Amino acid sequence: MNKLLILFALLAFGCQGNTSTAEDTAETVEASVVSLDDMIMAKEFHDFKLNDIDGNEVNFADFKGKKVLLVNVASKCGYTPQYAELQELHEKHGDELLVLGFPANNFGGQEPGTEEDIKAFCTENYGVTFPMFEKVSVKGVDKHPLYRWLSDKDMNGWNDKEPSWNFCKYLVDENGELIEFYPSSVSPMDKEITKHLDA
């Protein structure tokens, strides 16, 4: 991350035709990197804004006061039937917990379709009505900032685990604090998740 920021800063200086010394430029670049890092570190869960699967902007500030379960989903995975339990969780506990689905093609190319394809698959096969978002990357150099926050303890306070496969889950509390990470094998209706409801 820092290397990319330094490169960006150097390119910016070059484009501006800056004639300062290399030492001055290095100091300015370092200050810029620190400043940008500070902005990233200051990012809170409720500060995020993402487009839903229909292209409409969703402000996470609207989620204040509710628990949120974030799941990286895929249509051609062995865990895809978990969509049924995610929908059940949404229907039974949607008043206190929001289920958010994030299609991602990071694992085995198991989410190759467009947003339109994904939406049709989810609604036709599993009757999904919980919020689904546009396709994102959940790991690697192009990891979405939301998943960078979820998997970097310097940002979220404790967790460094990024998704290891489709249908990993992150639970965020009413105040925007990350409180749990669950691997794909933990089903949405598992007591490890539902124990946090009505608590």
C-alpha cells in the first residue's frame, strides 16, 4: 500500500513539473504517505458508501443501531446453498441484524457473471431479498477498501483474517465495531452467529 502511495505521489510531483531537490521531494512524499495513511486508518465502518447490485449508493451510516453480517458470496460454489440460510436469517432477525451480500470472483472463478446475472440467480433460486452489492474483490492487490478494513487489525482493531473462500462472514455490532469473523463452514443460522441476537 505504502509503495503504491509513494509512486502516486512521485507521479503527481512529476506531472506538476516540480523542481525541488530529491531530498525535499522525499520528505514531501513521506508526509503525504503519512497523511494518506492517517485518513485510511481513521475510516470507520459507518463511513463507507457502496453501490448496491442495482447501482444505487448505500450509505453505511444508515446501519447505525443494527448488527450487520457481511458475506462474500458466489453463485457456483459448494457453499452457495447458504443463500437459503442467509435469507432465513434475514427473514427471522432482519429487525436487528442486516445481512449484506458481496459477490466476489476471487475463489475458483465461482462468481463470473454480471450484477444482473447474480441478481437473477439469487432471486430465482433462493428468493433473496436481503441487500446485495456490486461485485467487489475481497482479497489481493485490488481488495476493496471495505474488505481491507474488515481484514486489517490496524483499521478494525483486532482482526487480520481475510476471506479464505466464498461465504466467509464478518459480524459488526450496532456501533460499527467488528466483533466476529466466521469461516465459510459456519452456517448463517449457526448458534455461533444467532447467539449475538436478542442479546
